[in-house]
Amino acid sequence: MPAPDFDALAVGDIVAEQSFPLTRDALVRYAGASGDFNPIHYRDDIAKAVGLPGVLAHGMLTMGFAVQPVVDWVGDPGRIRDYQARFTRPVVVDPEVGAVVAVIAKVGQLDADARTARIDLTVKVGDETVLGKTQVVVGLG
């Protein structure tokens, strides 16, 4: 798949938006795939016993959701040069309604010499930002 046209991009452009619904079932499946069976990801009693507000999504699952719209937009995961995020709030997954991770990907910086774009991600659950200073550098040349 061809890369997006670097010359057509401008700082501030929104290049992707996507929402990812999460359920407790999804957390159990992710635990099996990742090998992370920490009970804070599936047992309310354990999560509360250690002072958490409830069962939490895995941090790497949240990061994976966050970068996916950029991977889809850029067309090839090999174009990702760098990916960074700061965990700012846990993603609490309600047993009945789950949670929805919403991602907006916006051009934050362009480097014409390197033909790279820094894509800044806004990652929220409801009105709360759950990943801060989340940035993906993609090669487009």
C-alpha cells in the first residue's frame, strides 16, 4: 500500500480517528495472548484490595489500540519509526458497560529533510485522557 503523500500534509491535520470498545471478555483474551495474568485485569476484588477503582485494561493493550489508527493510515507498520506514550490514567473496564478507548491522530510536526511526520495522539476514555504525550513518528519517503 502506498504511503500517504508527505507533501499534502500540514501540521494540525487530523489523519485518523477511531474508537475501540473494551469488555471484560476482551481483557481475558488479551491476558491469554500476552501471558499477563495479573488478576487486576479480571478480578474486581483483587483490584479493589490493592487500591484500584476496578478492573483495569492492560497498558500494552491500550497502547496497541492507540497506535492502530496510525498504522491503518500509513498502510505499513514498517513505516513506524518511533512510538512513545505516557500512562496518565488507568482504563477502568466496567463489568457491564465496558469502556471505549477513543483515539484522534493529528500531524504535530513535519520534517521535510527526513520525510517523516510526527503524529500526536489524543487517547481518551470518556472525557479523561489515559495516555499523555503520545507520539508516533512515521516515515513517508
